[in-house]
Amino acid sequence: MLLLCLPSFLLLVVRFINADTFSVLPLEFAKFLLLLLGAMNSTMTLPFSADAFAGERERNTLELLQLSPVSPRKIYFVKLLTILPFSIFGAVFSQIILFLICSNIPLDVFAKAILGATSFALLFNGLTLLLSLRSKTVRAATQTAAIISFPFYFLIQAWYPEFFSISIFPFAFFLISVASLLLCVHFSLKKFLLL
């Protein structure tokens, strides 16, 4: 939990070191930073979600897990719902800190950034759990998930003005993330039942 709060605490430290210039960021840069923080901090739980099934495989406990009286669906959803709130919390917490220390961020920009962070968390964690089921090692699942997350950072840099200026964009991205999560859940459960 402390690891998830580390980027937010670093923001506070930077704020107190450089209080004059950090409290009023140019709005365009603040928008970019809010969205980037949301994406980066939502991926901080990727090692945990990568370990969810690949770690069980490495420890030779995956078969025991499948033989337990608990249904595979419950096992999968418990793993997903154990990791997902921490991912969302890490992303949103850092955005709250930035919103509180920067006096010029409008509330509607902040709300869109929160929706974006939640969307990233849903997307990344669903995808990482699927990769965890398909990978033989935790290292492979983590590295693959990290590689897949990099293009999103470039997309943020290219599309953040549209994300905040086109009002439907954050909601469309949220719906795409939910649909992607549901697809990942479907394929993950299919894979988990076939193991």
C-alpha cells in the first residue's frame, strides 16, 4: 500500500521544495500531468496482477487452486477484485494530490482525469490478469504487460488535448475500457477453466 502512495508523496515533496512554481502549473501541462499520473499509477499494481496466476503456476499451486471447492469464476473474480481497487486508488490518489496542490485546475478537468485513471486501471489490470494466465512465469507476464502499457503513454501525449476538450471522449474511453475488461474476463475465464 505504501508503494502505491509513493508517487503522490513525491509530488508533495516536490511541491514543498519548489512551492512557487509548482502551485500554478500551465493548464495544458496540468492536464497532461493529471492523465499521465493516472495511467502510470494505475499500472503500479501490474506486478501483483501478473503474479495472480503465473505466480501460482511457478509455485506449483495452480492445480491445487483449481481442485479447491471454490468455483474458478469466484477465484478469478476474487483475484481481480483484490487488485483492482488498489490500482484505482493509486491512480486517483495521485491526481487528488496534484489537484489540491495546483490551484488552477478546473473541477471538470479533474473529473475527466479521474474517469481516465479509472479507465486505465480497468484496462491494464484486466489485460494483465489475462497475460498472467497465459504466461509461464511472473517475470514474463510483468514484462509483457509493461511493454503493452508503453504505447498508452505515447497516446496520452498525442491525445490529451482531445481527451479534455471533447466531452464525450472520457466517457467513450471508459466504455471501451469496460468492454475490454469484460473481454479479458471472458477469455481469462475460458483459459482458467481449460487449465
